Amino acid sequence: MVPTLFAPRATARNGCAHAAAASLAVHHGLATDGPGLLSRLYPALPPDTPGRLLGTTPWRTAAIARRAGLEAQWGWAVRSGTALALLQRELAAGRPVIVLLNLRPLGHPWPVGHYAIVTGLTDEEVSLVNLPRSLAPRQPLAAFLRAWRIAALPLPTYRYAWVTVSSGAGFPLQAAAPCAAQSPA
């Protein structure tokens, strides 16, 4: 199971990419002290948008994951079917995926960008970790797709942005999700 790590209060603003990377480093067995790793990642690679006001770009999130010891690549898609196919492939291989979301469609009171980790996917719902505590860890697939389609955020049109990671150690991972990866209807 992927642990949920939260950025310390001192770095909480725009620290969700760092928390996601540290969570996956712990999940993959590359770190045992998630909070300690998190406290080292933020100063080494702080958010990279102008003024750090809009957080961290997907390519910087991949760099943060690499700094945490993971093999990482970032990507994006314009169509939801392409993005869902990537999620299915990664989850079937036991690799949770970091995704950039607009939290408003998931029940947050205002539109805010946030990196979460997808750990499961069915035809009807998505399982997520690294969400604010006020949001449910299981979300309807339709709401998740609206949240993942980030065109409403003040960023270039990535639409569906993600960071895929692996341990690079060549060993099979533990089951990552309470939901099994299935083909969308």
C-alpha cells in the first residue's frame, strides 16, 4: 500500500509533488523515512513556476522523483482515452502513477492544482492517495477525469499530465491498489 505523506507546515505550500515522490519512494522500498526524505527533497528542488505561486511543473515533479531514487518520466495527453490507457498499463504492472489534478471537481471548495497518486482504477472509480484529508480517497471516474483535465488551471494545456515511476530495481512490487485495473467501458 502506498503511504500518504504530507509536506511539513513550513513547506506545505506547493509541496504536494515532493510528498507524492517521497510516498512512492517509500512504497518502492527506496526509503524508510518518508518525512525525512520529504524534508530533504523540498529544499533541493523547490517548486519551479514563476514566484512558486503555481507550484511544480510535471517535468520538475519527475526530477523530484528521480532525486528520491526512482526512475521517472513525465507525460501528458490531450484525450482521456490515451491517459486512461497509460493508467491501466502502469497499475497492471504494479506501479502507482502521480497525476496533476484540479481538486474542484473532487469536492474542494475552489480550483487548486494538486499532485495525487492513482493506486487503483475500475470502470466506475479511481483510488487516490496524497489527497487533502477533506477529500474521499475513492472518487467516481467521471469526477476524476474532470479533475485530471487541468485546462482550467493557469498552466499550459497539458490536459492530462502524469509522472510514471518505477524502482528501477527489477523486482515485482506489492499490489498497489484496493481496486483492480480494468478496461474502461
